[in-house]
Amino acid sequence: MKSVKTLVVLVAVATSTWMAVATTTQAQSWNTVGRCYQPIEGVGTGRGAFGLGTAKARTAARIDWQQRAEGRYGPAYARLSLASGVRWDCKKNAVLLAKCVVIAKPCGARIRG
């Protein structure tokens, strides 16, 4: 009789421990705030004079970066404004053509659910 009680207690303790670990792991997987991944590169080009081409290229690079981040890590990571280590490199390649490259680590935006 004593061994049955011991077995019941051990099963209860094991179940409680497993549930606590599973709940903690599940909660952590849903919380994307502050979680960052490896850098992603976005590239864009734009035509225009007097800075208009560069502005278009920056917008295109941002959109490209956001699409790549969303495709790789999901919508919670697709905001460049929340990314870490954002670096821009914009150059004029030809007359009226500008190219921008943005490199940044996508970081989580919110608790999903």
C-alpha cells in the first residue's frame, strides 16, 4: 500500500514539473519582445534627381528588408523600426539612379497570440 502511495506522489510531482516546464517554454515561445535574429539585408533602387532617387531607393530597401524578415521569422519581426544594429549604405550608381542597402537584425515586436 505504501508503494502505491509513493508511486502516486511521484507521478504527481513528475506531472507538475513537466507542466511547469512546458508552460514556461510555451510562454517564452510566444513572447517575441526583445528577441533578435541574425542580420538580414534589404536592397532597393530608385530613379530621380535632387535626392528623390535616394528616397525611393531607401523606401524600396526598407520594404525588401521587411518582406525578407517576415518570410524568414514571421510578421512579429518585420518592422525595421524595432530592428537592432540598422546600417544604411546608399550610393548613386549612374545618372539619376540610386541604390540603397540596409542591414539589420530583426527583433520581436510583441507577444504573439
